[in-house]
Amino acid sequence: MGCGAIFKLSPPGAVTALYTFTGGSDGGKPHDTLIADAAGNLYGTTLRGGAHNFGVVFKLTPGGVETVLHSFAGGGDGAEPTAGLIMDGAGNFYGATTGDGRLNAGTVFKLAPDGTQTVLHAFSPQRDGARPLGGVIMDKHGNLYGAAYNGGDNRRGGIFKIRPNGKFSVLYSFTGGADGSGPESDLIMDRQGALYGVTMQGGGPCNCGVVFRLAPDGTETVLHSFTNFDGSSPGAGLIMGERGNLYGITFFGGRHGVGTVFQLSPDGTETVLHSFAGDHASPPDGVLPAGRLILYMNKLYGTTASGGPTTSGCPAGCGTVFEVKKAK
């Protein structure tokens, strides 16, 4: 089985593989988005591989040379990062791991330009949550914010904050009811300091997840509760357009049950921009959209985890890169 690759897609649709992971010391199974520096170097994480097979933080030059910046040991430094990184103005990286730490509940870490890793917080499942599957974001004051998938007061996950001095606090604990349960992705923040995100479960009767807003004072507002017909299990982070519209994907649900792309206006009106059909479409459009969307020139771009044209190596399809027009 392949261990993943970094690729480039040109406007005509031609794919170029920039680097193919071996699953050895270089890492394996990159799981989230990349970031780039001014020189065009790419940075990301892998779920597996590395010196201990617990994942790595890597750098990829424009020429395709990969360097492992940190190899997770599976102990106090964390294990199995499923989210991407952020970088501050001094070149430090910040991210999260889903496993290990003191209680095998995950960590938030900082990686200095010289490769020195510092664990900023190790999660305690009963007290402050567990398994931060998404990454972290940083505000202008250097505070970090993220979501723990489960654990916490109600064992349904929560939203956390880490101040520059290292102080950790839980901003909100999900109950698993109408407010949502199981946030799996990273957050975004508006100019007023409110946080936006999605949960994989909770909400209405179908338990299909919600889009939420968390005010700076900790008040949570459900902006939309999915019904399955409009999507289910939104497993990737949101993006925000210039007019305050939110855009995202759901992993399941929609007309054929294999995912949707949606738009949510500031007044709470939801529009399904695309409902994936898989083999029911001609040509097949893919199934199970995964990963954050990109908004460019009034169009949204993303990927699916499976589906698309079949090949001998991928009888169910190896996934697609898609384009969807946003609503006017």
C-alpha cells in the first residue's frame, strides 16, 4: 500500500508528484494541508513513519528534497499528528498530536527553527479533553486555539486556549446534544475574536453534526445543524469569504450519502453547492470529500478521499480534485 505523496496540480489539470513518501524514516501518510514559506518551501506532518513510526514534521524544498525536522518518539513528545502546522513570524512551527503525551491523549507542540521541540500542553482526558485531531490557530497576541475531539467535562470534546505563558484553559465543553459533539478539525477566527468550527456529531435528531460560533465570552451558538439530506459529519475546517459566508464539506450525507460542499450565509441560510454522486455522476465526481477547501476567484477547490475514475490499482477510484462555484 502506498504511503502518500505531495503533488502539484497545474491549471489544465496535469498532476506532478513532488515527493513520494516511503513510510520509513521520511514519514508516511501525510494527513492534512501544507504551509509554505517565502522561499517556496513546504511544511507538513505525517501520521506514520519516522524513526519510531509515530509520524514526522517535514520540509520539502521547491526542488523536491525532503528533510525531517522532527520525528515523534511516541512518548512525552507526542505521536501521530493528523493536522497541519502554523508558523509564526520568527519561524517557529506549532501543531498537535492525537496520541501520547503523559496520558496518551495528545499534545500541542512548538518546533523551533533549529528543530528543538517543546510540548506546550499534554492533554488529560477527564480534565481538559483528548485527541486534538485538528491543528491550532494563533491570534495577534500569540494565544493558541484548538479543539479536542473527545474527553473533557462531558466526554464530548471541547475548545481550548493556550496563552503565550503556557496557561491552558477550556473555553467550551460540548454536551453531545444540540450544541454538537466531537470537533475533528481546526478553527477559524473573525476580526472580533469569535471562533468558528464544526462537530462530527450532535445537533438535531440525526446526530449529523453542527456548524458553531464561539464568542470571546465563551457563549456557543449553533449556526446550522445538519439533517443528513444536506450533509452529515463535517470533518474538515471551515473557510470564511469576504462577506462573512462560511464554506465547508461534509464527509457523508447529501442526495447519495457520500458528501456535500456547503455554503452558510451570516444569517444562517445554508446552500448545498454540490452533492457528490460518485459512480452516479458521469464522469464520477468522487466520494467522501476530505480536507479544507480553497476559495479562489469565486470558486472552491477541494479533494475527495475516494471515488473518481477507476484504475487497476484503484478499483473504487483513488479520489478527485474538484472545483465548485460558490453561490451568488
